[in-house]
Amino acid sequence: MTALLASGTVASAAGPVHVEWTYCPDGLDRDRWHTAAEVWEHHRVVIDGEVMPRAPESQAPEVVYTLRLALKEAWTEHTVARVTVGEQDLLLRQSGDTLILRQAPRHRAHLDFEGILASAGMSRGNEDSWDEAGRQAVAAGLTLLREEERALLAGLAFERHPGGDVNGRFHTSVRPVVQLFDFAFQCPRGFDGDPGASLPSGTSTVLHELGHAVGRTPTIEALRQREALWRYLRGFWSRGDPFPADPPTDPADHRRRVLELQARLSVLAKERAEHEAAVARWEAGPAGLPVDELLARGLELDGKEGELRRGWGAMTPEEMLRVLDDLEGAPLGANHAWRLLLAHFRGGRAAELEAWTRWALGQDIASQAYAIVPGAIPGPTAYARTSVVESFAESFELYHLDPEALRAVAPEVHAWFARGGHLSAAAATPVVLTDEQRTTGSPQPESP
């Protein structure tokens, strides 16, 4: 068949693997159709729920045989093939030695892309690049989401791009974007899902990228919180330098030191007042201490004050304490705010932001929770076995598009999604940035 598209190839790793093939109807090579007798020699065949002990005189067994020939090199325990022949959508599934064929008249309702997108709180970019295939695939994918999933993804933007060597790509940022490329829509008359309720070709790509978006929700939230914190701190830049020469990284330590400085300056102020009273008495007299002792005492007090204030900057203790009090109301708390103020006044603002970005992009909290589910690793498909992040996205896609396939290959993964495990993981709060994470966090590439 000249128009065979594979969403995955057979993995060499142990364990069941779901393999899906799509046959573009315009490229179906009818010259390869033969009798279906060989299929019945090696397989139990079920067509539309009815066990067929022998090849019926219909189109269906010819399709079964054609697919069997095309898939013989990659046929595994869990394989799904989709093909549109004329006005019929057919889905072939193998489980063990049983071939199960479902077929239905081709019928697909036109979806209100703009309305569905708006109700989900999402948007689209690249206005001039959108075609009907892309619009219908996005609309179909969004209709399959739970209400909680749509709420989690509010603010997401979609972009349609010509060309590209991948189906889609998800960009993690404070304004996350799903990009869709021509590669995802090579078979416009093909279909995804079940033939009885067929979905536009490309819906699987949309769901895969939405899986990445769900998995990256804690990262996106972390980046948004950091951006909000920077906005909050802009009002502090003009207040002067609230730091000593060698400030502590903990604002509580800084507060303790400021209070100690304030107490010592208060004692010094009393000593200064007593000295000034003695000088006033001498000037009125002269009486009291000799002038040389008064001068020496004044120099001593000046030295004490200079020593106390050395390295503390231009701000008074009272001004420093006001800064610390204000930081208590900052997004992410005073510790994060203090670190960023510290970095700014040290001239390291760019480095601090880079460290935060490296850390935030490594916050795959949802993937970490998913990874401990039995069957999540190595994953339900060959592509899932490239990383736990891709396994999460592939499982998310299968759960919505073909839950029967996910249940067959990874039943505990299916159960985890069914009970909302991915929603709980995606709602988790990123951990506070530690010193080690600030220096060793490593960025992750954009998810294809």
C-alpha cells in the first residue's frame, strides 16, 4: 500500500506494545486485494461483533487480508489499523490470535472550532495558516477532554505551521503553545478513533501535545509565579541597597542581623547623647572632662559607628526591616523574593533567571508521579519508550482516543488516568528552589 502511515514502530523492549497504522484511502492499492482464506487459517475473525468461521462474500475479509499482508512484518499482540474504503471506515484490531474488525458508514459532524476553542479559554495564532483539517482536529481533541482537563489548560494557544518534519510540538513557557505541522495531516480523508464515531485525522497528534501540556502544568505554573514575582519586585529597585556587603541567603538571618545592628546603634546613640551633653557642659564652663578626653571620646564613638555601619549599605535598619516586611507578601514567599533581590543587587539578575528557568523546566512532577504506575515504563507504544515524558503523552492520547487499546496494553496506566491521577499530579505545587537546584538544574528540550 502506497500511503501507509505509522504512528509507532515495533519496540524491541519486553512487554506489550500498541502499534497503530493508518491507511490513506486515496492511496489504497486495490491490486493487492486477494482472497481472505489465509487469514482464517491462522486467526479467529470477529466482524462487527459476530464471529465469522469462514470468509464471507463481502468486502470486509478482503480488507482484513490486505491489512494482514501489509502488517505481517510489524504485527504484534496489540495492533490497530484504520482504513477508509469508499464511504466505509474500518478499524482492525488484533488481540492474540483474534482479528476484530469494526466498520461503519463514514459520517463525521462538522465541529464549531472557534466556539469550542473559546469555551475552553484557549486561542490560536498564525491566523492565515489554518486549514479545515487543523481546525477540525483541534476541535475534536478538545471535545474529548474532561472539564477538569480543559480548565487546567486554559490559556493554551494553538499554532498551525506549514511544512515541518514532526506532527506537532509543545512549547513550555508562561504562555504555552501547541504547534501543528503538515505532517500530522497527510491523510485528510483518514480518521482517528472508532469508526462508529470517527474523528478527523490529526486528532491523535492534538491529544499527544495536549498530554505534554497537562504534564508540564506544574512547570508552567512555576514560570508564571516567577514572572509574577519579578513584577512584584520592580517597586523595590529604587529603594536603595538593602543588603550588607556579604548578605545571608536566608532573609530570617538578615532580619536577625538587622535587629542586632539596630540594638547596637541604639546603645551607641545613648552613648553619643551622653558625650554631646558632656561637650555642652564643657563649652558652658569649661568644666567636667578635659578637652583632650572629650575629643578622644568623640573619635572613639565615631569609630564604633563606622565599624557598625561598615558594609551595610546606605539604608538604615528601619528601612531594611520595612523591605523585609514587604517581602512577606510577595508571590512564592519572602525566601524567593529575597533571593531575586539579592541577585539583582549583586548584578546577577540574568544568571538568577537562567538558573530558575533550568530548574523550572526540570519540574516534571506529573511525569514523576506517572512513572511509578506499573506499565508506565517502558510505555504503551514504541515512541513512548523514548522517555517517560513521551510515555505520559502517548498514554494520555490513547486514554482519550482509544481507551480500549490502553486498557489492553497497560491496564494500570488506564486506571490511573481514569481515577484522575494525572490531574492530581498536574495540580501539584513545584518545590521551592534550593541552592543545589539553582546551580545544577538542567534544562529539558521542547517536547516533540
